[in-house]
Amino acid sequence: MTKTWTHIPILAPEIADLLLIHPEGKYMDGTLGLGGHTHYFLTRLGKTARVFGFDRDEEALQMAQEKIKDERLITFHASYTQAPQLLATQGILPLDGILLDLGLSSYQLDNPARGFSILHDGPLDMRFDVGSSLSAATIVNTWPLEKLVQILKDYGEEHRAEEIALAIMRARKERPFTTTHQLAQLIETVIPRRGKNHPATQTFQALRIACNGELEAVAQIMEALPRLLKSGARAAVLTFHSLEDRLVKNRFKELAQSGQWRLVNKHAIAPSYEEVRQNRRARSAKLRVIERS
Ligand SMILES: C[S@@+](CC[C@H](N)C(=O)[O-])C[C@H]1O[C@@H](n2cnc3c(N)ncnc32)[C@H](O)[C@@H]1O
């Protein structure tokens, strides 16, 4: 029997209330994933509305299409950073709203074959798009010490970056890294397990961000918002760690200071206690929404 993967969309009704203010509008879901948000949005949108769903993960896109089966959804196997160009050439711009639900889905995290998880052993992969050339294994096996230290510090906010990077350099000379457990176990020799977070958590986050160019992509789409949205349109962004939230917060502040945009919520919206109780992955989520005047 094949396993059915799931991902519970976070703050879905709250986002729909804030984002779908033109029921017959054109919307972009830049991170379609398993389509949880879009599936819900389509129940709230009119007959002529359209949702343009992007994802770098082809497998996720296929699962979303199978689940949703609605001609109002048009999918693109592409990065959301390609949306300005792809949507412009098809005469779709400007849009009424954009959702970005950043990071990775539960399906990607829970599927050992994708190599994101410390808990399940699998190939050390971590690519959102399995067609892209840079995997986490390539980074740990080939990058020089300084670059490893830099990503561990910048993307993992790992205090023991040098020690971990040196241990990786030593270990890879003996045997190149191929699996998630091999790396997680090495890090445990540097930082012993204590508390409920695995000591490799920050390293795994750093590798995932580096491997997928995640922060560059967020910065790029934030820059592109004026090219994508019409007057009265909104962008809603869900972030899961301080690095990506800072990029969104600063860009929204800059847009609001221009006088041509308005922050819909002054402070980030967090999921309720009840939602976090039902879905642990919601615990670090922050939602920010902006409107073009
Ligand atoms: C948190 S999940 C989205 C889940 C979705 N909202 C749902 O309810 O099912 C994030 C998704 O964004 C995708 N992703 C990450 N970076 C991307 C990018 N630059 N362009 C397009 N998709 C991206 C990942 O592959 C993943 O499927």
C-alpha cells in the first residue's frame, strides 16, 4: 500500500479572510506544496477566480493536482522567483493576491527519501527540486571549511559552527557523507544530546537553506511584489524562523514607508494555542500581510 502524505495548512481561515478580498480575482500560491491552502481558498473563491500554484517540488505538485482537481487551479513546476516573468509572458499580471508559505512541507520532512529529516535515515539530499544540482551531500562533501562555517553561522545560527565544520572536514576524508544519520551521528559526537532538540537541528536547517537558496529566493520575491500586485491587492507571507521573517518584515516596512503600501497587521499574527496543540509545526509560524494602496 502506498503511503498517503499529509500537510495541515497553517492559519488557513485567517489567511483566506485577509487575502481573498476579491472573490473573482487572480491569486498566486507561490508555495503550493500539497495544496492545503489553495484547496481551502477555492472553497471561498468564485467561479471565475484563478489560482496560479507554483512549487519547485514536482512530486508535491502532482499530489496537489490529484487532490484538488479544479480547473481554477493552474500549476507551474517552477520557483516562485520565476513568477514575475512566467505570469507576465502569459498576460496574467497584475494579481489580486499572493500567498507564500515558506520552508518545507510535512510531506518533505516526513519522507525519508527526501533527506530532510534527522529522525528518519535517508539519503543526504534536501533539494526541493530533485532536478537541481546542489544537494546537501555535495555541500558537506565538497565545500571548503570557511563556506561551511559561514552557512552554519548565517543560516543555522549555530554557535559551534567552527567545531562542527572541522569535524565534517575530518570525517569526510575518511568516508564521504551519504546519509542523514551519518551526519546527525557525527554532530552528536561534537555536541552531546541534551533536551528535546537534536544537536544537529541547526546544521540541518543551514544545509537546507543553502542547498535551496531559500533566503535569496525570499529576498527576490519581496523585491518583485510591486511588479506582481495591482492596487488594492495583498501579499500574505507565513514564515517559520527569524532569518526569513526579518527579510519579510524589513521589506514590508520599506514598502509601507514609501506611502504606496499599507501594513494590514502591524504585528505578525501567530496561530492560536489550539491550532499549535493540534499541529506542532504551527508553533513557530508568523503571518504578515501587506496591501498595495
Ligand atoms: C510549507 S510548504 C507549503 C504547504 C502548502 N501551503 C500546503 O498547505 O500544502 C512549502 C512548499 O514550498 C515549496 N518551495 C520552497 N521554496 C520554493 C520556491 N522558491 N519556489 C516554489 N516553491 C518553493 C516547497 O517545495 C514546499 O512544497
